[in-house]
Amino acid sequence: MSEAWTRKEGKNPDGGLNEKGRASYKGGTLKPPVSAKAAKKSPEKAARRDSFCKRMMGMKKKLTSAKTANDPNSRINKALRKWDC
């Protein structure tokens, strides 16, 4: 069976991966999303959040169809909401 991050059980319904999904990822240790509130407390978290938002917004523009980009339930839009982008 494949890793949890590739299946529904490793995905958070609100966007991104849940704890089980992050733990099953073999490329390294994944950290949880950084909200705008958490970013205000730490410059490192703020930089990480800013980088993620810029990267994902670019991916949304170039790699998704108009239907996916406008769908509030698409994985990319859920992730952007989770990170407060």
C-alpha cells in the first residue's frame, strides 16, 4: 500500500496534510502549516509562510485549469486558505 500522504487518510479535509500524512512522507520532516497569526510571532515562520504563498500562487496560475482555480474545494485552494494566503 502507498504512503498515507498520497491517500485520503493522510490529507486534512480543510487543506494540506494531517499529522499522519506528514509523518508518512519519506523526503524529510514536514512541518505543519503556518497561519498569519503564527507568522507574527516568529520571523522564521513568517518567511516560510511568505515563501509558500508565493510559490503556491504561482503554481495555481500556471498549473491549474480555470475550473480548478475557481473551485473552493480544490486541494490547492484549501491549502492556500489553511496558510492564510
